[in-house]
Amino acid sequence: MVKSKRLSALVLVFIMTVSTINIPIRTIKAEELKQEYIVVAKNEAEYDRIEDNYEVMDRVQSEELNDNNIIVVELTRNEAAKLAKNKDIAFVEEDILFTGSDFEDETLEDVFGEYINGEISLKEEKEIKNFLKELRGTKHTSIDVQKQWNIDAINANKQEYQQVKDKIKVAVLDTGVTATEDIDVIERVNFISGEENVNPLYEDISGHGTSVASVIAAKDNGIGVTGINPNVELYSVKILDDEKKASLSRVIQGIYWCIEHNIDIINMSFGTNVQSEILEKVIKEADEKGILMIAAAGNRGTVSGESTIEYPAAFDEVIAVGASNSQGEASEISLLGREIELMAPGEAVPATGYFDEIVKIEGTSVAAPHVTGIASILWAKDKTKSCNFIRELMNASAKQMGEEKQKGNGLVDLNYALYIYDEFAEAYVEGQAETPVVEENTEIIQTYTDAEVEASWSYNNHQAAVGLYDQTSSAALNVIKIGAKIPDTASYLKYSKGTTDAFHGHYNYVSDYIHVMRMARTCYNSGMTAALNITPGSGASTGVEQIIYGITNLNKNWSTVLSGYTINNANKARVLVGIATHIVMDVYAHKAYIKSSSGSWSSHISGDANQDSISYVSNRWTCAKKAAYDIVDVWHYNMTPDAYEYYQQDHNKDKFRLFKFANYVSSADADTYSSESNWYIARTSD
């Protein structure tokens, strides 16, 4: 039963002008301040009463909350205390924040320096751009699963996933999973207000959820890393925002969504040190539905003799996972305590990052998905087994890590779990308190040298490795990614006629891209006012007019756009670089044509499902991804933006062609067109 949402009665209550009125200032007491609370009613009638009498946070409410008589409202402390005494109210709690059990991603050494200094000719710039394109091709684009030290450490590199008969439904409750060739996502749901229309390419700005998902399920396809079980059915449930934070209400929404969609395993790489009775109630409901829940223990260190594990990992129904290092020891960054159940690699772990780049991450956030991946393989052997069976099997087969109780049952071990599976299954009795006694795992924990760990994530030939993660700092790249997402989320970009077409590759997409990049460089050097007043270049169309209009409005919203970042000209400029990247990437989505039944290149790829799919005519995604790398290189090296960023050698003219490609290039960048005209003409639709 879905309840209707009530419009706020306070929307148009008062309009007050205070410029000529002297209002006495009154100190507001703490108990009078309002904040958001979660209220769980025992019945529908009480739910309706709360809805009628308090200000409901409509941006938070959802079907998942409504159906369970849960409502988020603004209350004072006194109002909350009064409600908590109501016999028809089960719980009243602050809508507290959870944070991702964070990891750090490390970038490679910048081998070319910060910027190209001095003036060079356009011809020399194109030679440098081409040089960078060629060098990027020398990178490691994948890691052999046999060489991923973290996978080897838990004996999960024998590709057992190929032998399973059933597929397990795994939900990653996180920051989302960016669309990538390396990870198949069956379904996506986004609980972040205002992100309903975000393209999956820009879903995960932080990279947190994407990296977690890659450890579980990245494909064995020659791209990036290989996950523990590429055969899972993976679901992306976005509850953490771009700053890796989630309110309690969003966590609850995500778990209820998993219950309603019959998810088998939930991975939760986030936590809080505040215990919540409401969350415990929802966790118990998921457990009763047979869902296996796995969570990161947290990253804040160890308090000797006391439990410091974060929630939800600290709940009895959840497997708490701590982080180990390449020496088979507990990582210094991991929380340890009596609630720890299993350990898994959590330092220098290779994972898939933005646009399929390989990154190195650390923390209990990345330890948890190792256990999730192993659980999915074990459960796939026989779906009739219970979640408790899988949990106890992993506990019984783990390698001990010393006598300390704070490391739980030890390092998770897939190979040994498979070895004892039949014996364990025969002895296991559902509901029995004692775990069956099986042969103990006495295998010595493997250790790895620094060279072995480095080899498992690094690129061949550091000196030749140039690209997105090598040349731009992590913080700067995150701001660029914020910009790349804005055209899908910011209503203030809309032109006076209500359109944002220019930000999505329409009109003359070559001149539009060039203009935004010129604005970015001008902003970096002289500020936004100067950037908004630069003269449009050749080929400029209605698109540039729309762009100037939208960015003028963007200039009024920096406190929102750069929340959590320093608001300065450099970061404003990086946001514009992200917008330029979005324009170019959307060209390959929205302006691509394939061969028609008559043999002409006149069949437009239409419909969001096809346009935004990275697998439908996948050559488009290859080109879009590499164009994004090129744009960051152009920015980093302070080079002139031009049509050469669209000159992608991987663009197969027999796979797809672009609308008015040659026309737009020739009008916006005559120099580039004159040198490569045949190439652009061959890739222009009919």
C-alpha cells in the first residue's frame, strides 16, 4: 500500500519584508531548533496524524518508507521527546549521517611536470596531443587475475565462478556504480534527491561504489581488474552522495528496496559509530527474509579492550569485515574488535576506477566486497542453502590470524571453503547454535613483497603511462567529475526556452566544446566574469548562446556546486572542464548514426536505452572514454582545445558515424580539418 504524499502547507504561508522593520533579536534555545527526525509509527492512522501535524521532508520520503509507516519530519528536541512517549510510535530518532568506510586512491608519478611552459605552435601542440594518445596505448589496460595479490591471498584466483550453476543477486549500497564495460549492472536505483536523471556514466563521482563493485564482479575481459565473481547479478543502490555520506533514512530506503527486490546479499561499505534502533529493526527484517549482509568494520583505529566497530557492521545479523595487508596481518587503518567476523585484503588493492582506469585503494570499504564475492560463489553452488549456512561456512574455513579475538575467524578463504563444502553441508543443521566441527584450515597465510603488490596494480612503463589518473591530482579530478555530472542534474542550466541541448552534444558540438574549454582557461587565469565575456570563435551557433546563458546561472550557484571544496577560480575552471567533457561524450551518445537497411548511414541511434548504453555499438563508448582522457590532458598541459579531441583513431567508420561531423569540424577548426579532412568526412553520417 502506497500512501500519497501531502503537499507542504507551509510553502506559501508568509512573505516578510524586513528592510525597513526593526525586529528584536531573540536567542533561540537548543531545544527550539528544528532538525530532521525519523518517526516509525505502529499503525497507518498514527502515520497519517504525523503527516498532518508536522512538516514532512518530501525530498526524503519514498515508497519504501511509506509502506513501512516511516516518515521523516522536522521536529524540535522537545517535540521529538514528546512523540517518543506516544504509545502508537515505535521509534523517534535523528536522521543521522553515515559515511563510506573511506579509502584513498593513489595516482602515479607525474612524469611530465605540471604544465607546458612557453608558447608553442598549433602544429607542435597537435604533435604533442598525438604523442600523448600513442603513449596512452602503452598502458596496462588490464591485470591478469592470477597476478592480483589480493585475489591470490584469499585463494579466489582459480576462477571457480565459472563452475557455479545459479546466479546470486548482490546489491551494492554505496555511491552508485559508474557505467563501464568492465562491470555489468542489472538494475540501478538512486535515492539521492535531484539525481533522478543522471546518466549512469556520471553516477559515481567519488569512485567509491564503482571500485567496491569491481572487486566483487568486474569481468574477465581484458579491461581493468577481474572481480571475484563476474557471474553475479549486480544491483547498484545509490544511497551515499558524492561526498560519500548517507542519512539514516536513505540507508533504510536502500535496505527495504533490497528486501522488496529479493536481493540475496547486501554489501555495505559505510558506517557510523551511533547505534540506531530503527536501523537495527530494518536489519533484523532483512535477516528474517534470508538476506546475507556484509559490512565494513570502519577505518578509525583500535581502542584496546573496547568494541569500536561501526554500525551496521556491529549488529549481530551482519558480517563485520576488517582489513588485512599484504603481510597477512591486520591493517593499521582497520578497526578491530570482538564483533569482527572475517578479515580480507584492505591495502593496495587494485580496482576499477573512473572510465575503466585501474586505481589502488585501501580501507575496510574494499575488504568487505572480498567477502561478498566469495559468499556469492559459495551460495551459487546451491541456492537452497540458507544465508546462515554460507556465513558459518566462511567462518569455519577462514585462516586464523593469530590468537587475538579482535580478528574474528581470520582471513576469508574461498578455496578451503569449497574443499570442506560437502563435509560441512552434511554436518550442518539449520538453527543449531554450534558450528559443525570440520578440519581446521592450517594453511600458512601467504605474504607478498612490495614489488609483487606494486606489480599487481601498476602500469607497464611508468615513464610512458600518461592519462587521466597519472597527470591530474585526485582532488582536481573529483572537481572535474562534478562538472561532468552537472548537465544531468542542474535545472539552472536551462536556456530561457527550457532546454539544455547545447550541454548534451547538440548544435555545433565542436565549437561548443572549444568555447567551454576556452572559458575554463580564462576563468582559471582571470576569473568567471572574464570567462563569460570571451568572444565566441568560428562556427559558433545557438549552442554557444545557450552555454553562456547556462553558465551565467551556474556562476550564481557555486556554494552548491562546490560544496565541500574551495570556491576559487581553479575549481570553477575545473567544473567547466567537466562540462566540456560531458558535451563531447554526449556527442557519441546522441549524435551517432548506424547503417540503415538501405545501406546508407542515416539510421539515428535513438531512445535513452540505446543512446546511453555503453554496450550498444560499444565503439562509441571507447571513443567517448578516450576523448575524455584527451580533454584532461589538454587541460593539464595548458594546450589549445580544438577538433583534435574528436580525432579518435579507435573510431571505426564501419560501426557508427556522427551527424554533420565534417561540417562542424570545418566551421569550428579549419586548421585541423584541412589536415585530416578525409578522416572526418569518412565518419560523417549521410
